[in-house]
Amino acid sequence: MPLTAVALAGLPGVAVAAGETPPPAPEIKNLSMDEGTAVCVSGTDRPYLRSAARLKARLAGHPLGDGRFDTVGGEFEITWRDGDGQSVTKTLRTAEKQNGSDFTVTVPDVVPHDAAVSWRVRAFHGDAVSTWSDENGGHACEYVYDFTAPQEPTVSSEVFPSGLDDLLPVLGHHGSFTVRSASPDVVTYWYDDPSTRKRVEVRPDTPGGAVTIPYFADRTGLLYLRVQAFDRAGNSSAPVEHMFRVSAEKAKAAWDLTDQAGATSAAATEGPDVPAGEGVTFGADGPAGTAYPKSARLDGSASGHLATETPVADTHGSFSAGAWVKPADATGTRTVLSQDAGAGHSFTLGQRATDEGAEWAFTFGGRTVTGGPVEADRWTHLEAVYDAYTGLPRLYVNGTATTAKKAAAPDESASDGAFQIGRARTAAGYGAYWSGSVAAVRVHERVLVDDEITRAANRAPSSLGLWDFEGLAEDAKRAPATHGGPAMTLHGGTLVANSGTTCPEAYLCAPFPPDFADATLALDGESGWASTTEPVPALDESFTVVAHYFTDDTEPEGPVTVLAQGGEGHEGFRVRYADSTWQLLVTDADGKERMLASTPGHLEPYQVWAQVAVVHDREHGTLRLVVDNNWKDELAASHRFATAGDGALAVGAAPSGEGAHEFLHGAVDNVSAYRGVLDQDDLSSLASGNEPYFPVPEAS
């Protein structure tokens, strides 16, 4: 049965009026500060707050039975020491509310900085009060009031010192920043990463301690590290910015291998010239679309190599080595680049024999990283990278990276020897001779970053032909191409519609595309189409094919083909419109046609020119359909052609045997084909009637 008022009167801390029962004592778990963000604790765990605290208690009323409770209020007692060290106590009472209510009070804004505040609470109903929350096994709630911001931090770095005048040649280097504050209560630093601009939090081991922020310089230009210090109460310092300018260090050695036929050594753009063996022939074709029109061809014999007299790179630290290569043989183990070390080598880069042929491989420190199968007579860019900071070797093939799963370590007992192009040394002597062409050999004593390797592996697109039908008679049956492409034969009901043509049908008078010239190829929808006299492009290379069309038949009765290449028993692709859907079909090497991708769409209405493009990215194994420059992800499918194909490029119909079917009723203009991958900006230029600009990558 409940205690009587007389009995309660004998307990410490409890005052009652005759006949009244006090409410239950507050529970520590129901007490908090700052809207519940800080729980009730004391001692070393007490929080630091930077504003006048709001104290909260959830209080219970005395039960009356039948689910009813007395109302209840809260009495808060708050104690601190003033600036003279004298104890100050304030008592704040609330109005009574329903059982289980939250009661809040705000501490008076007279508490001095860095003062420790202690508080407790008790419940009351009328004149009856409970025990204090710090009695009978409870404890006081404490916090420290801190509203003073910490001092600005300082930032220092050996690798990335602050300065706007001097360029730091540290691209691809690891380093760190040391951040410290003179304020002893700093517990957190926030910084913006110089590369990503993402905000990161880091904590010192002890309050007021310094922190070290690691950083890898992966971009050039003006960069900055922005830092703020925060104390235990969350007060922040003013931000500071450590600004520095990053540039790229030159290659340790570089040989373009574009020397004139008959040369006996390779001239260096960096480092020493390198003599060539008798099995090296200069003047071979280089990788198209690069700054290296020529290359050196190595015949795979013992004399087919180039070698320096001294080491090029210190492979005990970070280094990168790469080249453009075209293997003559896709079998066996063959080395493009290596460096002697002791009786063997410190690394090798080249191809490694497999059961199916060979795969690209970079071997260093007991680890081998591979990067896919080798294809004969195909230019490939290779880059081997060893990051001494992470210990991980990485191999890039045409800009795509594969990283070792385990760290490698150089053999510290082996001294670096001569740098080799076209062979590698083992305990049995030199071997693994390279057979094929090599260009643009580069060696760096640092990590090459992804952007650098992407640029080095880039090949600028080049035109394979443009068919604009300009300057032709209306009844012409042959349309020459600009940029050296093959001519296009005009079949069946085709008509070259010039600006002055009298129009037998309305579609011949449709407006010409912006900045296109004065002629288009009009198709009658029954027998009119056009095709090249020779295959273009080569399907087993990266390519882009573009056509512009308009039609007055927006919902044809059957499928219509706008663009096609090959097919009918050999590899090819086809773009058609059927059942309100754009479709990309491919014919595989076995002659079977299948749907590769499709998307709901429509033929553009009369008097609106539209653009259709097919983009084949061989390096990444994708074939993409682009309609009106809409780069939908679902229209980029995995596909890589196995052969160059031998079918003609066709517009306005699908080739079939000696003829064609699925005729387009409308017109086509500015049909173009390119070696390489055109991007969205390039296709936008073509849609406006402008030729895109393809700058050849500069020599690295």
C-alpha cells in the first residue's frame, strides 16, 4: 500500500502537505540537455555546450488509479561558479502538466565561459515534492559552458608547401599536410579535400593535438586545402586555406621512335639517345590518331632491341613505364620494356603466353598484373605503374586499369641496370624478344595519374568519308565522298534534290538542315536507297557512323531502315524503326541477326531533320545507338565485332541479297563515317551541320 504523508515527511529531501502524496522521483535516463542531444552525465564524460543550455526532464505524476494521474511540474536547481569563484545557484520552476510530459527550462545567460554547470531536478504536485534526481543512487547532470572559438589552425607540408608563385612539379606524388591549433581544446578538424572538394573530418589523438592529412596529387593547377578547427563544444575557428600550384614533372626518359628509316639509334626527347640493334627498323607506320606517325619495328630476333648503357628509372621507388605497341604475333612471352637488375630484371612489361595465345602482363616485385588478351597487328597503349606508397603494381591497357590484389616489393639487393626496349634479362641471359612495332616509350620516376594515361592512350577520331550529295545532277547514280572515302551508289528511286528543284512531291521541298548545303538525297520509299562501293568502316575498330534524315511518313506501315552496315551472312549492324520503337540489330559472325538494344520512340515529323548515329567503342566493348543525340544508357550494349566485315555502308534501306528492303520514304543528307569514338559534343556539332574538330593528342 502507498506510503502515507506522515511517513514521507520523515524521509530526507521530501516535503509534503498533510494528505498529499508526492510524485515519483525523476529518473536519470529521462534527463537530457540541448533538446535531447546531450544525456545526463557527470565527471569527465560531461559535454561541452556553446550556447545557453536547454534542460529537459520527462516527469511522471502520482497514479490515482483507473489510469489517472496527478498533474506534475518540475523544479530545476542549477549551480555554477562565477568569475570570482563564488558558487551561484538558480532555481527554475515550471507549470504543472499532464503525466509523462517533457519539461524544459533555459539556463540564464549569465554563466561565464568555461564554467562547469551542475543541475538536478525534482517533481512536484501542489506543495508535495519528490526527491532530487541526484539522490537515492542518482547523480547530478553536468556540462561545461564554452562559447569561445578556437584559434585558426596552421597548415604545413614538405611536399606541398604553400605558395602561388612557384609551380610544384609534384603531380603523381604522395605527401601530407600537418594541421595544428594553438587552442588546447580542439578535438576535430574539418578539411575540404583539394581534389574532390569533399569535406572530411579528422580527430587528433588528444585534445589540442596535431593531425596529419595524407594527400596524393592527382591533378595540376591551383589547389587548396581548406581547414577549420572545432573544440569540444562545437565552436569553430575561422577557416584557413593552404594554397599551392601543382605541375607535372617531365619524363625521366622519352623516345618517340619516329626516327627516319635507316637510323641506327633512337633520338631521345628526354634522357639519353639509345642505340638500336640490327633487328630494329625505323620508319614503320605509327598508331593513327596520335602524335606518332612513325614507329620502330622489332623483328623478334636477338638483335631486335634497343638498350641504354645506364639505368633510366630507380625502380626501388614509384615509377611508370609505357608505350604504344603493335604485336606481330599474339602468342608466346615477349617483352616490350624492362630494366636490368643484377642477373635478372627489376620489371617487365609485355605479353605473357597463355593456353589460348597471350595476355598483356606487367611483372614487378614477385607480382604479375594481367590486362586481357593480346591481338596481333593492333595498336595498343600499355602503361605499367608501381606506387611505392601503396605497394601495388597497376597495368593500364588502352587506358583501362587492372591493379594487383597484393602489394609488391622491389628486391633491395638488386641494383638497377640498363633499360631495355624489346627484351628482358634472366639468369639464362636475354630473351623474350619483342616482335612488332613500338612507339612513344615513356619512363617516369613517379606515378602517372589516370588522366595522364587516358590522354596518352587517346587516339583522335579521323574521317573515313562524308557524303553530302552536293554538286550532283538530279538523276546522278554515284555520289563521291570527301575526305578520301569510297563513293556511294544511288539505287532505284533516288533523286538528288537541289535547292532549285521543282518538287514532284512535298517531301523534296522540306527545309534543308541548318548549315547543310543545298542538296539532299530524296528517297521514294519503294526502291530508293544508297550504299558505298567498298566496306566502311572496319567493324573491328572503334568507329562512328552518322546519318541525317527527314520523312513525311511518321508512322510507316512496316519497318524502315535508316542506317546499316554489312549483314546478310557476315557481321554488321542495322538501325531501324518499327512498331514505334528504335531498334539496334547486329549480325554476328555466324550470320545470325539479333536485337541488341531498343527504345520506344518516333520518326521525326515532316520538315524536322533528325540524326541517327551508331558508336562502336571497341576498347570498352560497347555498341551504342544514338537518336537525336540522346545518350540513353539502355542503348549502349556490350558488343565487340570479331572481324572487319565486308559489307557496304547503306542508308535508307536494309541490304538484302542483290537488292534491299525496309525502304525509308523521305530524304537523307550528310552521311559520315569516322574511325574512333565521337562523343556527345561531336554529334551536336554534326547535327548543326558543322564538322567536329579532332585535335591529335600532343606528345607526352
